[in-house]
Amino acid sequence: MKSRGSTIRHKLTALLLLPLMSLATLWAYAAYLSLGNALTLAHVNTIGTHLAHPLGHVVISLQKERQQSLIRIAAGKAHEGKASEPPVLKDLTQSRAATDKAIKEFIAEAHNDSVRDDETSKVRKSVNAAEHALGIITQTRRGVDTGQLPSSKVLASYTAINAAISDAFRSMTILPNDDAQDLGLALFTLVLSGDFLSQEDALISAAAADPHRRLDREAYSAFVQNVGAERYLNALAMPGLPPAQRAPYEKLAAAGGPLQQVMAMEQQVIEAGPGAQHLPFPISQWRTAYDKAWMTSNQLALEDIDVVFTLTEPPAHRALVELLIAGLLGLIAVVASVTTSVKVARSLVMDVSRLRESARNLTEDRLRDVVGRLRRGESVDVAADMARPEFVNAEMARLGDAFFALQLTAVELAAEDIRLYQGFKDVFLNLARRSQGLVHRQLGVLDAMEKRETDPEVLSGLYRLDQLATRLRRYSEGLIIVSGAASGRIWRHAIPAVDVVRGAVAETEDYARVVVLPVPHLGIKGQAAADVIHLLAELIENAQHFSPADSEVRVSMGTGASGVILEVDDRGLGMHEKALEAANAQINAPQDISQLDSTHLGLVTVGRLARRHKISVTLRPSPFGGVSAVVLIPYTLVEEDKTAAEAQHAAVATNKYVAARPLTQHNPLAPAAPLGGAPDAGGLEYRAEGTPLGSADEDTPAPSHDAESAVWSASHPADFGQNEPAWHAHHTSSADQPDMVDGLPRRVRQANLAPQLRHDDYAPAGKAPMDWSQPPETGQTMAAGAQARQQSTSLFGALGDSRAGGAQATVASGAWGPGHANDGTDGQTGRAPQVRSLMSALQHGAARGRLEHADTGEFPAPDLTGDRHQRDGDFR
């Protein structure tokens, strides 16, 4: 028997319940047997009164009808051709009426509900068989009336009916009392003997009514067989009758008695043989002797039926008394056993319960408190802080001491594990911090090499290393976040939302597949900007990994009643409902580091960053077939870009397109600033309001730094289709600009950087912002740089002409003023505006990463979610 999960109380109860159940079962079985006998004896009187008596009257009526039916058949032969009916017809009709009355009374009693309840299964079955046999009497009567049945068939039909009734009577006489059983069996034998005698009478009566007044050979053979069976059954039944019931039958068969006269005439018929020409005696002599013997034997049989069922009354009373005594004694024994078992079990359970309660308090209260203090780094005296349980019983006290020793060992092992865990955690954090420092230094070296390099192939490789280093920084930061520490990066001022999204896109692998829809003029507070960028980068890279390489990943941002809503949609295969529920649970539920799944660290990173700033992240099925990640940033982390919003509204009101920030035109021949100096402003030349787009002169001086920082860099308008993206104006230039031949400007440091990032007032000494301006080179060098940019753009997966005419081309077309032709690409260069946008995002992300260390004074930290072969940021 399985006992796992059962309490000690249940086990003790089961141990004591088994013998009790056995005792109760034996008691119930004995009571059932006694009750069965008592009920059978009590119901016997009902069976005898309502079934046996009616069946006896049916047998007597059928014997009389059988006699009259055979006489009718024999008399019909004598009256063939005569107009008058034979005189026996009236007697046949009367006998049939008597039979129908007896059958009706029997069936009424048999269907009585009270009688049915008292019947045994064998009695009910035999009674149903007798009813079925009585149902065929109508066919026999029809055969007699039409003369279609011979006398032998009629005799056999009535005999079969009486045999079924005799079987029913036999089942009623099977009684639990021996005296009643013997009398019932003897009475059943006499009933069979009387039926054989009745068949003899039917044959003699038919022979007397026959014109030849003799028995034919078939009738003679049947007569002889009936005589033999009748005499055998009489001899068999007499010894079983009690003296009081045997005396009347002996008197009936005595010399000179009716039965003795019948037996003498039977012998005469047998001696006459089958060839006798007539009966050896007058029919009147047979009638006188037989009728007297038949009526007397029937009366005795009905009286004996009452005697049989009366004999069962005293045994029934005795059985009921025995049942009550056995039940009472058994109940007393069971109650005594239950009482004793309960007392023993309760004493054991109380002792065990005290031990269990002590162990529970020790485990759930003291042990948890000690382990919690150890996790918090407090010093704990294990032996002093854990109280020893006390027991009155010596055996239970020894058991409690052993359990207390076990608890001490468990706490000491837990303390060792916690110290080991804390040591590993410190090692990982130290390694992650060192990795951040190395990555930061690597980015600085790459930046210097990019500024000096003009070879297209080498520059393309440097770009790739730059992007990989940026991702490596995110992985290191992720390790710190998973370890439970803060990433350490923070800004003093809010960062524009568009720069946050761009920075997140730039930190992903397949950034060229990301489509960023218009972003509102909002800013993310500096203390949360780095974590929001990391969170979005994890979600975007996850969408890239689980969607086809030729599909887009859409990033959209909008405002709602509860905060800023950012949604990342991919077009992959999606996730099952249960997988989505598990992923959302892993994001929202805090987990200990020991429970983390190393293949789904991206979920853990997103969840910890979201809980740190109370950001809501939900994964749900995407309308594109993949997964949509919905990020709700509360307004407590958001600031409005009032300056950019006012400039945008003013541009819409005047129906003029004004750059979101002052524009400058880069002079490719201008000397580059030294590495340690201030960066060149770069970008396009500032265009005064009313100046035609693209009419800026090369020599137009760049605006001052203050004018350039008046507004944030807004790369997308707040409302798509109404406030056109101002960042498209940054890429508008005349057809004769030498650095726009290949569709992309030569890389200019900080050309698209937000004003807050451009003015790094708190950068450490000796760390000047990177200068992306072009070094003084010849025209051939400029061409080589253009070729490098074109190759690097292809290498980074820029979108081709297939996307130029799509949804993004529609967005780009809104940036141009009336009268400007737009076919989805830049009119001067033939490049899709989206390509420039993606390159600008990459440049901005790289620049932000290099400046973050100078801004915060701490090392940046990415997510440790695996390398390229481990599917970075694997969520699903």
C-alpha cells in the first residue's frame, strides 16, 4: 500500500483500522446469514398463503379440464354427422371456467408487490415460468374445440403445464427448517403422484366415451407408464410424511378404500392388455372410486400446504432472537475494540504531534531566520540561536535530540553554501567590471583607428569591430544585472526618446532589419535611460533572432494614459500560449540566481530592469504572426521635450519645414580636429527660415554651439503623417555636393547626436568628444572614403531598392516640402532615406557608447546572454 504523503495519524489509524474492519466484516457476515434465515422463515408464511394455495387450486382445475378435453375429443368422434352437440360440452365449459378463475387468482397474487418482496430469486423465477406455461392453454383449448389436436397431444400439453406448476411448488418448499423441508418434499412428491393418477383417469374417461369403448395401443402404453410412476411416487412420499399427515393417506389406500379400488381396476386394465375390445369394468365403477380418492387426496394436499408453512414460524422466531443476540454481542466487541484502538492511537499521535510541532517551529521559524541572516551577511552562532526542543517522554526526547543535531548540521552546510555563493557572485561582478573597462578602452582605440583610416576595406572591418564591441559592452552589463547589481551608468539630464530607441537598435546584431516608426518628442530621465536602452536592445535582438532574416522588426512608440508605450513586433513563427505565459511569468516574477535558466537569461535581464524602474513588459501574439513585446514606461521616468514640440508646431502652423535643430553643411576639405580637442560641429549647414531647401552655400558658417543645443535632435515627428519627420531635412543637400555621390555623407562625428550628449560638461579630463569630421585628404581620398562607406553599408545589411518603395518610402516622402520630387529615395544620391537613417542610428549608438563612460564615471554593462553561437538574448 502506498503511504507517501500520509500523516502519522493516518498511518496509525490504518494500522488499527484493519483488524477492526476484519472483525466488523465477520460480524456483519454472520449477522447477514442469520438475518437471511430469519427473513426467509418469516416470509415463508406469505409464500404459502399467497402462492402455494392458489397454485394448488390451479393444478386441481387443470386436471379436471384435461379429463373433460379428452372426453370431448373422444365423444366428438361418436357424434360426427349428427346435428346435436355431445352432452360433455357443458361439463367442458364449466371446467374451463373453473380453471380460468383459479389462474386469475394466482396471477393476481403473484403480481402483488408485498408477495414479490418476500420471494426468493428461485421462487420468482419458477413463478414466472409457471405464468408463461399457463399462457399457452388458449392454443390447447382451440385445438380441442376444432378437433385439430389428437388426444395424445392434448394430454401432453396439459401435462407440461402441470409440470411447470409443480416446479414452482418445488421451489417454494425449499425451506431453511429441516422438518418443514422434509414435509414439503414429501408433499411435492404426492402432488406429482396425484397428477399421474389424474392422467390415468383422463385416458379411462376418453376410452369410455369412444365409440369402441377401449384403449388403443398408444393410450394403453401411456396408461401403464402412468400407473407405474404413480405407484413409485406414492411409495417414495409416504416415509417422508409425519405420522399425523401419513395416517389419512394410509386410510385412503387401505383395503376396501377408494384408492385401493382404483388400484384394483388399474391392474385389470393392465392384465387385459392392449388388444382388449372393451374396458374390463363399467365406467361408473371407475368414476365412483376415482372421484372419491381424487377429491380426498386434493383436500389432504391443500391442508398439508398449510402445515408445511406453519412449521416455519417457530424457527423464524428463534432465528430473529439469535440475530439480535449476535448483533448485540458483535456491536459490543466492535465498540470495545474501537475504543481501545483510539486510546492507543491518540497517545502515540500526541507524542508524535509534539515532536512534529517542535520540528516545524525549528524548520519554519528558527532555521529560516538563521539562513536569512546568513544570506544578509550577518554573523550567526548556530548552536546558540537554535533552541533545543524539550520532551517529557524519554524515547521522544532522544528522537528530538537526534533531530536537533540534524538541524545544526543542515544550518552549517547552508552557511557554507551561502558563503560560496557570495564568493562566486563577487568574482563574476569583478570580472564583469574588468570586462567593461577593457571594452571601453577597445572602443577608444577603434575610434582613433576609424578617424585615421581611409581604406574602404579596412574601414569596413573597423565598423564591424565597433559594432561587436558595442554588443560586448551590453553583454558585460547583462552579467552585472543578472548578478543583482546596478549597471552603474547614469546621466544628469534626460535623453530624447528617439535617441534611446536608436541607441537600443544600434546595440543589436541585425540593426538594418529594424524599422523605427515616428517617435514622440519625449525624453527618458537620465537615471533610467541606460537601463531602458538595455531593455529595448534585449527585446529587439530577441525579435531579430526569432524571425526570418529577410523580414522586418518594427519598433513603435506612443503615449497612453499610464505612460509611454513602446512595442516591438517581429514576423517569426510566434510562441504557443503556454510558452507565452511561462515567458511573461519569468519576466514578472523575481527569481533567485540559483533558479535561472542559462538559455533564457534575456528574460531575466528584462525582468530585473523592468522591476527596478516599475516598467511593465508583456509578451503577446503579434498581428504579423510572431511575438509582440509591449513595454509600458511610467510617466515618472519621462520628460516632455517642450522646445522640440514648440518648433514642430510652429513649422506646421506656418506650413514650412524647419529643421529640428540648426543644420550645418560639412566641408569635406576642412581640417580635422585633433583627437584631444573639441569636435567639429559637422552635419549640414543651418538654413534660415524661408531659405529654399538645399540652397545653403558651402561657405556658410556653422551655427554656434548654443544655437545648436537649443532643441533636442528629433529624428521622428510626434504624429506620423502630420508633423513630418524633421530628421529628413538633415540629409537634404544640393545635387552638386561632392560628398553625397554615393548616397551617404562622409561620416561626421556627432552629426546626429542629441544636444545633451553633445555637451558633455562632466566628461573627465583628457577625454575629448570624438571628432567625426573628415581629415584633410585629397579628392582621391574622399572617393576612397565614399567607396568604403558604400561597402560598409552593404556589409551592415542596409535595405535595398525593394524597400525604397514601401512603407518607409512613404514616411520619407512626408519630409519634403511641396514642389520637391520624391520617388522614395534621395533625389541627389539615389539612396533610400531609410538607409541613411539606419547608418545614422549606428553612428549615434557608437558615439553614445564611447561617451557614456565619460558621462557616468562608471563602466557600462551589457547582458551576458551568450555569444553569437548561443543566440544572444535568447528568450524563447
